[in-house]
Amino acid sequence: MLTVNGKLLKFFVQIPKLEIDGLNSVIFQDHFIFVAATTNLGMHIDGMGTVLNPPAFSLGSPTPLTADQTAEIEQYEEKQSKWMMGKAVIKQAIATTIPDFLFIEVCKEVLAHLLWEAVWLK
């Protein structure tokens, strides 16, 4: 379901904003996790989707790539692109649902699950 369009973003718009005092943190977390799971992006919250392994062969060889190697690289690039888009969607969803002061403290995190963890460590 990782088509970045209005339908996907509508899911994240429904998440209640985290209140400055954090009194709704349990509700916020549950809603966010449910939405991430609904959109097949939960791996970006739990950290299970943080690394995509590149193809196992070496590209340093002077011989041309085989058709299978080319197909494997293309599949990897497609998966990598999908993963990057998912990471961006989750990071944006976090950024728009937390208070600004908290965003300023955690926005430098590179991975979505690290951003998520940083929000709860503050």
C-alpha cells in the first residue's frame, strides 16, 4: 500500500497530535502504530526494516553484468526506493504530529525508527 497519494496520507492525518504535556501519549502511540501497520510501514517504527542488503556479487569485475545480475540490481533499486519512500512518509508523519519544540530536538535522526525512539526518550 505504499503509494504516496492522498489515500495513504489520509491515514496519517487521522492520528491525534501529541499534546505538549504528553497526557495523550499512550493514545498517540497506539494510533500511530496502528496506522503504520495499516499502511505496511510498521517496520519503520519497530526498526525491523532498517537495512536492505545489496546484491551479493561484486561490481568490481571488468566483465559485463549478466542478465540475472542486472535484474537483481533493478529489483534491489526498486526495493530501496520503496523503503526510502516509506521512511520519508513515517518521518513526515511523526514530524507533523509532535509538538514543534520536540521536533527541533529530534529532527536530525536519519532513520524513522530512531526518530520514533528519540521522541519517547525526551
